Amino acid sequence: MKMLFLGLIIASSNLMFAQNQLVGYVYYHGNEDSPMEDVDVGLYDSLNTLMYAAQTDVNGLFQFDSVSDGAYFVKYSSDAEPAGVDLTDAYYLMLYLLGMYELEPIQYLAADVDGNEDVEWLDYIIVIIYHILYDEPFPVGDWVFEENYIEFSNRSNGDTISNLGSGSGDVDPPLGGGRFEELVHITTIPFDISANKMTVDILARDFNNLAGFNFSLEYPAEMISIIDIEGPDDNFHYGLEPDKGLVSFIWLDQNLYESSIDKGDKLATIHFEPNNSSSESGRFKLIQGGNFIGMDGNKLQEVEITLPELHRKTDLDVTVITYPNPVTNQLMFTIHQKE
């Protein structure tokens, strides 16, 4: 869910008593039909001391009464769940860094996830690897807001100021599409494992112009130990949690004119070695969350990926008895499998 706050603040003054009123609204994504509740709003003086505090109600409304003349900074914060950041956010951030997309001021503020007031490749790395792949929090925090500066003694009735805020990293415009697990179709293929180091491929079919993907799989960690994983190119990254049996993949194509992956190509090649386990079979399973996006930045609606179903090859230890002994012109034998 993409969250964008748009606050419209109306200040009015009562000069006779030098007391002022400040009224404003906070809306979900700037939509007046979706007011945001429980957003904290504060008026701070020049020493950054909190002078007045309010909170938005169910209608997104906040109000300050009996505010003394003076200069104030209006600051906003929220304890709500942060807006979801996914591969499309990283995609638009990458386009900006490559000079192919212009960020609006609120997008720029959201993209500055390290809080140094500059959007650069380090922000991209934080978004795509540390946050999306490893689920680490942003250095700047969950939310970013513009600050407003007001002077009540110099304001007239009906003046307005605007405030914009966003979940950190929430760069891309709101996009539609279904749930990830409903858009991806899974097929499985049997794969026999033996005692040697082996490789298995994760394949994708039925897509056009793939620009990027990120998804996670459960894998039978009791059966295999993953040694390494290769992807389409150097833009591929993966995360591995053997104790949980989880492996995660993320890739964004920086070749923006033609996809580096064709239909039926490999998304990843997993290098592994079998474990000494009694398990005879195990499957790779797709878990919820993730994205496949096209060259236009939109989520692909129909993707088919092929996952391996592992089976352990069993060698029989047998005893062969031949008769008659010695053999004349015909061989007959009985096989006894050892217990």
C-alpha cells in the first residue's frame, strides 16, 4: 500500500488578543476521501522546543487554538506502519540516477533514505539490498515529511501553506495489480540428486520485457546445502538463511532498452551439495511477497516460473547368486536386497 500525505493548513489570526488558530488536514495520498488518523503534528520554536502539539482525528483534521504570535516550525510524524517499498520504487530510483526520470519534490525526499539531503547510488543500494532483500530499516526512519515555517504576526486570514510527506523509500507512483502469489504460476520438474555437487535452475516463462524481479523461496535445507547462486548479470543479488531454509533473489536490469532475459531463460542457477539426510524428497516453494516488473515499471500480470522438486537417488546394495554353478549354456540368478 502506497502512502502519501498531503496536508492543507489554514491559519487565521485574532490580532486583538494576539492569539491565533491553526487548522489543517492530513490526507492519504492527497486524497480528501481518505483522511489519515493519528498523525502527530507539533509547533516548534526557533530553539526546536515543542510549544504546541496536536493529533489528527478520524477525518484527518488537526487544530491548534490560542497560539501566541511568533515564528514556528510545523513538524509531522507518524507511528503507523510504513508504506510498502518494493521493486518498483527501486526501479524509478534507478531511472532517476540514470538520468531517465525526474523526481517530484516528495519523491526526492522519499528517495533520500540515508538522510544526507542528496539522492545518489548509495540510496539505491540501501533500498534494493539492505531494505528489500534483507528487510533492514532505513537510516532516515520510516517516514519523511517536509517542514513548514510560519509567522503568525505577519499572516492574514485565509493564508494557506502545504505539507507533503511520504513513507521512506516510497518513490514510485501508486501502481495497480493483483497479489504477487496470484500473478505467478508455478510448475515443478523432478530433479534427482546424488552424492556430488550439483546445480539446479530456476526458470521463467510467459513474460515479455522483464526488467526486474525479487522473490523468496523455501528450500529443503535438510536435504541440501546451497554453496552459491548465479543470476543474469552483476546486478543480481541474493540472500540466504540456511537455518530457516529461505533464499531470496533480487535483480534490476540496467539495460533499459532490451531485457537481458528472454522467455524460458534462467532467473537463477543454484549450486548446492546434498546433505546426509534421511529425507527422500523436498520441494522449492514460493512464499508471499515479491515482484516481477516490465520495462515500463509496471508489475507483470502473468509469469510462470519453474521450480525443482528434489528426489534422492537410492542405490540398491544387492547380492547376486548364480546357478547352476558352474554355468553351462544358460544363466539364471536371484537378487536379494540387503536389509
